[in-house]
Amino acid sequence: MYIYYFYKPNLIIYKRMKNLSLFILILLFISCSGKQEKEIEMPFSKSDFESVIDGKTTRLFILKNKSGMTVALTNYGAKIVSIYTQDRTGMFADVLLGFKSIEEYQEYGASHGAVVGPFANRIANASFTIDGETYNFPVNNGEACLHSGPDSWYRKVWDYKENENSVVFSLESADGEFGFPGNKEVQVTYTLTDENELKIDYEVTTDKACHFNLTNHSYFNLRGEGNGDILDHILVINADKSTPVASSAMIPTGEIADIKGTALDFTTPHKIGERIDNDHPMLKYGSGYDFNYIINKAEGELAFAASAYEPESGRYMEVRTTEPGVQLYTGNHLKGTETGKAGKAYTKRTGFCLETQHFPDSPNQPNFPTTLLKPGETLKSATIYKFSVK
């Protein structure tokens, strides 16, 4: 009897404590879950991205992984609309500059987050020649064609197919559209992994020889879009060489220049703003960074290209690609005329781009890696943006 009464009260206490602990854990789970959902609430709805353009319907697509990272996409221009990632305290913020509706993208943000093609970056004199035939394109950057002109693939409504963790956008571009030869079939797949990677896979075919250079034109601010400038972001670019320009037209001269030890060198970590107003001629031409870096890697290898770290939030982004180059652009020409998702104007240097691609004006520079795609060939390219914290 003595043993029984000694045991029974302790058993009751143990059961009560066990039940209390379970109750507390349930409350914590509910609290944390609610907090997370609140933090990633978007300032727009799917209906804001429903429109009809050129007879085709636009839509918004949401990808989310197990850690809560959330990516919003639209088939208007195959754009990334938002990327929500955590800081070192677990708080989510949208690190991508962009807009709250299709109408706003049409008005002033067509290239933000978009797939740019058939040829990203600049084509000198807005023309190139293939097999003796010259093709001419819209002039929208001095005497050059920039990003295939003002009404390129980033203003098209793409077809789509949704999968569990990815969206496949596809487009048919007719022979002669924007001046580019060939009936072109394009497919771009966005995949969000549980490792906080946003992977972009490009695939193109054509029935006539044509030059292609595809990229994604996303502007990042790892502090959160609309939350100040990007000058304190710490950047690394895996490149010893660049393709220099000789004027504010930003057309490469065709040379390959060693940039080690110059104000363009990011092989060791530097703040974006540390040397951005340096008297280096190229920084003067671009009003800041707007240059193609030649990545230190083998042809076609999926390898590290660049990284960016924001010390205040702890957010860290790595970029890997199969492309030979990456264009660093530091938002030098953002004028404050565009109001972003947070209701704040995008002023000078409030976002930066790391656009993985072939070199600018490659069709007119025979010593650059070729961008020519012929019938029967398939262009395949991949880029990964991976997010974490430090």
C-alpha cells in the first residue's frame, strides 16, 4: 500500500505535466504558423493579374516551399513578380522590385523580372548579318537595340503549364517578329526547390539561323523592395575579365580586358557603393555599374557566377549559371517615376541586377562566344538563384 500511494500521485503529476506540455506546444505551433502566414501576405491578389492582352489571358502563379519561401510569377512576359525570403530572425520580405498589377507592368515596368529575348542587352547599330543577309531591329538605346526593342517578349502573354513545384511558360515567335529571323519556339521553366533555389531553365529552337541571348531582368534588394538603396550590399563576382565599352552607348569594343585590382573587380567582397562613383572611365560611362563580366568557368558548366549579401537582414543570394557572362547593373537610371509594391518610388540605385547571359553585341563581335542558333539545334541554358542567411 505504501508503494502504491507513493507512485500514484507522481503518476498523476506526470500525466498533468505531459498534457500541459502538449498544450503549450500546440499553442506555439498555432502562433508561429499564423505569424508566418501574416508575414508573407502579398499586397496584391490573383485578380490584379487577370487581364486580356492581344486576346490572351494573363494570370498569377504562386510557388511555395516547405520553409515558406514564396515566389509569385505571371505569364505576362514570363515575369517573376515577387520573391519572399526570410532574414536571420525568420521574418519574410519581398526582395524583388516589381508592381501590383498587370496594368502597372504595362505602364512602366515591362522588363522588371521578365524573360528578355530574343536577344538581351545591346546590339550595335540595331542590326546583325547572317549568311550575307542583314536584319534590322528597333532602335531604343541611342543607335543600338536594347533588349530586342521596346515591345519584345517581355510584353507578350505566354502559354503556361503548372506543375507541383514549377511553372512552364512557352511562346511561339513568328519569323520576322521584332526583325528577328525564324519561327522560334521558346520554353522557360521556373522551379522552386526546398533548398530555397529558384531555378530558371531556358530552351529555344528555330527554323532559320538566328542569334539568341536570353536572360531574366530581375532587380533585387535583399533588404526588401522599396526599403532604401543597395549600396551596402556586399558583392562577389567570379570574374577576372570584362568586355570594356568606350562610350555611354555601352557597346563593347570587342576587347577582353583584365579588371583585377580595378574598381570593377569583385573577385573579393566589396560593397556595391564602395567604388561606384570612382573615376574609372567605364563607371563614368555607365553612371555606375552596367557591365558584362566574363565568368571564370568552363563553357556550358553550371558554376558559381556571383553572390550578394545584405548585412542588416543577413540575407544572402548566390547565382549559378551555364552562361559565360553576367551583367551587373546597379539601377543607375531608376528615376523615381515607378511606384513599387510597397508603395514607394524606385529611385536611383534601389535595386541591382545580376543578369546571366552571353556577351552584349555578340552577333557583331566574332571573338565573343557565338550566340548563333541554327535549325535542328536546341539552345539550353540554366540559372539558379539560391537564398539563405548569414
